[in-house]
Amino acid sequence: MEEITAEILKRFEESWEQTEDAFANLIDTHPGFERLIPVYLFIQKMKDAGNNQLFRLGISMHDLIISRSAKDGLRGDQKFIRIEAGEDSFAVTLADGSKMHRQYTIEELSDPSLVNLLEALKNTPID
């Protein structure tokens, strides 16, 4: 494996660990954040499927951010998926910078709309 590829995979995997820990902390220490449990379980399910080698995770306030960024933080031109947990649904957005490409409100994180967004993001080059 090339050195650059190994470093990117390491960064991706570390981002999953940090994000998973951040969500666990929010759920465990802040009343009212139980609505994030499905997002936390979604992270674990995606990790078990090997997606921690395909995407970088992050957290913005209490929203899950999924990208293909090799570095922490996003430039204005980098595509990402944002998952915002509501009381009984999830707002899912594919965007880059301030430009929104697709947005859905879904009830389950296994919804085909989210699966399709992840597939589209997976085809975005890592940068």
C-alpha cells in the first residue's frame, strides 16, 4: 500500500473513532440527545461494513458530517452529507459549501435515499 493511501486510511479511521466518541458523549451526558442514538448506531453499522475506509466522519454541533476529505475540516468546494436528527425523522443533505445538491427528510437511516447519497459521495475523489 502506498504511504499516502495508508495515511488517508489512518485519518479516515481516526475520524470515525473521534466522531463515535463524540456522539456517545452527547448521548450519555446531555439529556434530550437520545434522538442521536440511531445516528450512533448508524455509525457503528457503517463501520462494521468497512465504510471507515471510504469516508471521513465529523460532527458539527450535533449533526453527522460524511465526506471524502483527506484533511479535517472541509473546503467550500468539497461535497459532504449532513445528517441532522430530529425528534422522529432525519434531515439528510448532500452539499458542497453553500450549494445544496439534494435534501431529503427520512424516517430511517436505512432509507434508499441516503444509501444513494452515500453511493454518489463514494464516487467523489478523495481530496
